[in-house]
Amino acid sequence: MVKQCIVIGGGPAGTAAALSAVGAGAGSVLLVERDALGGTCTNRGCIPTKFFLSKSSRLYEKGAPSVVSAAEWGKVVAHKNALVQGLSRSIAARCQAKGVEIAKGSARFINSHEIEVIDSAGGRVVHEGERIIIATGSRPAELPGAPSDGNAIITSDEALYLNPLPRSLAIIGSGAVGAEFAFIFTRLGVAVTIIEAAPRLFPAEDADVDAIFRKTYARMGVTVHTGSSVVGIETRAGGSGVTVLLDSGTAVEADKALVGIGRILETGSLDCEAGGIDLDPRGGIKVGDDLRTSQPHVFAAGDVTGKMLLAHAASYMGEYAGRKANGGSFPPVPYHSIPWATFTSPEVAAVGLSLERAEHSGVACTAGSVPLMDNVKARIDRTTDGFVKVVLEKGTGRIIGGTIVGPHASDLIHIIALAIHQRMTLSDTRGFCFAHPSIAESIGDLLSLM
């Protein structure tokens, strides 16, 4: 039987696509997933890392004098496993309740309308679809010449199952992945060293984030090497430790090395060539603004497009693709106003263009910033590390970007995101009154000063 819609990948983009396809009227929807439903976000990303951040913070507040014991940490890992497994089962149940058929296995294209699904036992089934949505996501990138061995050299995937904990850990990469794991493991008593090839921490964020976290890491006892590229990793006998070699000549000794340098787009096993689907230079699926690929009946959504590697962006893209592919309508993906956040302490959240990115893109702009030290609520709570920054387009005064570092930044950034989404200018914000005392007041104070 020909399926009206086949979705490849059961992460945030794929499950949203399958459910919205049903909502748009598709009578037969097949969702193909080789692993647990929920994808990286539920099983190996957003959910387990935020769970560990919460648990490690509580353990840290208790004042653990050394590395948390295997017995105590084992309970936390088991709790995490139960949480993600339960969430994955809930996603599967929701899909099935809506009439989505689920096929377990890896998919590859035979032609633009047919895929072959290969299960874990090697069984093969061919499915034909009128429309196909690719949502295969991404996986952790590895260092050239020093691939993960699952023991001494690990990625974020393996880091979620470490027990016993290492005494020391070298984290390569200081972005969201590296920073969150630095907080998790430092709080658990592990001696952490961060290695970043760029000259500053959080190289993809506003330049002022670096100074905040240099102070934060110094207080935490985290060692930082910036402007230092890794030229090799030597593994000691039996995987008992690593030596991370830097181009500066420094050698960092640690029990393990965690590589957090980005993501690889998952298209390698799809055989896109057989489906006539074009890839971009990064190996992602080429799509237009409507998420159509080079085959008009084939769409792609989420990380695999390389557009915006965020679970919430993937969900939106999946819903858009599911509806668009099946004759429905949905507002275009608002890449310009989708915020992102790193759940460190302080949190880092941003949306739109930073001053640096705007200038690099040739956008004439100006920016204003206020420190959290000027905010009375932050002073009361003694959480004054951070700032609020807003970027405006010159001439129009339109709000085009913003960064917040501080408590609840992941929530507060939505104020700026909404302003960007609604194409608000600075003058449009006049007359809005913020609650006092609140951290949000810093946004209002800044806008009144610009």
C-alpha cells in the first residue's frame, strides 16, 4: 500500500511532521526511526543534560567534598534513564493514538518515492510514499585523527552514561555542549579543563559573554585554554587516561577527553543520490524557504537541513513541513526570531543578530547594554553576573537582536524574541511598563536609554 506521507526520523522534527501530517488530512502516515522516539533532544541532548544540570546543582549545594561516588551517581543516571525512556514511550503513544504507523529501522532511498527500511536483525521492507519528509537530525562531531572510543575519548552521547565519574576531564569546545558539561562535572567534583580553538569562550555568542565566564570558571576552579587548537590526543594504556596536545605546546593530562565541537548532519546512510535529493557542502539536505528539496514531493526539516540546530526550531520546521507537504498551511519558519539558550549559571540566551554578526553581514546597526549590577532584583538575589544587550538597525530603529546573560535568561529572551518577530522598533516599546522589582526590568531600562 502506498503511504500518503513517510517521515524518516523520529526526533522533534520527525514526530512533529508526522502528527501535523495527520492533522493536515493525510490518511496514512509512516514514521521510520531506528532508535527510541524523541531523537537527540529527548534521549541524548536537551532533556538528560538539563536533568543532570539540576541534579548536579543540588549535589553541589550539599557541598560534596570530592568526586561523587559511583553509587550516588548511579542512582542519578538510573533516574535520568527512566525519565527519558518514559518520555520516549509517551511520544510513541501519542503518535500511535493519532494513527501514525511506526517502523523501526534505518531508511535509505531506492528512488524518489520508495525507501527501504532495514531493521536491527537485517530484515528489509520497501515502502512507497506519495510524499516524504526527511528529519534524520544530527550526531556529535569528532576530532579528525582522534575519534571517540567510548572510553578515554568520548562525545556528549557517552558522557551521559559515565559511571564511575572520572577524576579529571578535558572538554574540547566551549559552546553550549562544552559549557553545560563543564558545569555538570565540576559540580560533581571532577577537575575540568576547557579547551577552545577560538580566542574567546562561547565564540558563537556576543563577545561580552567571554568576560563573564572567565570570571565564573575561575571561581569554579575550571582551567581554561582559549586560542588553542588540539593537534592530537594520546591515550594511555588500557584507556586509563589521555594527553591532549595543543598547538601552543601545552599538554593537558586528564582521565578522559570529551569532544564537544559541533554536530554532523545525518545523511550518510540515506543514499540521497538514489532519491535525486541534492546535498549542500556540509552534507545536509538542500531546501528552499518552503523546506522542499530538489524533489518537489520530498521535504526536509530540523538539524538535517543545517538551518538551525535547535530542538524547538526542529519542531516548528517539522510542523511546517508536515502541513505543507499534505496540502495544509502554516506560517513560515521564523529563523530570525527563534531564540536559543545555554543552561549554565548564569544562563546565556540570545536571539537574532549579535552586533558582530550584524556588522559582518553588512547591516548598519547600533547596540546598547546594561549590566545586571544595575538591577535591584539581581542585587537582592546576589546574581549580578551578566548583562542585557539589544541590537538595533540604524535608521529604522528596528530591534534585530539581543543577548541576555543572567538568571532566567532562557525565559526573558522571549521578550526580545517577540519584539523581533513582530518587527518592533525602539519607539514601539515606549509606554510598556515592567514589573518592579524584576530582572525583566533590565530590558525596559535598556530600551529607555537607547
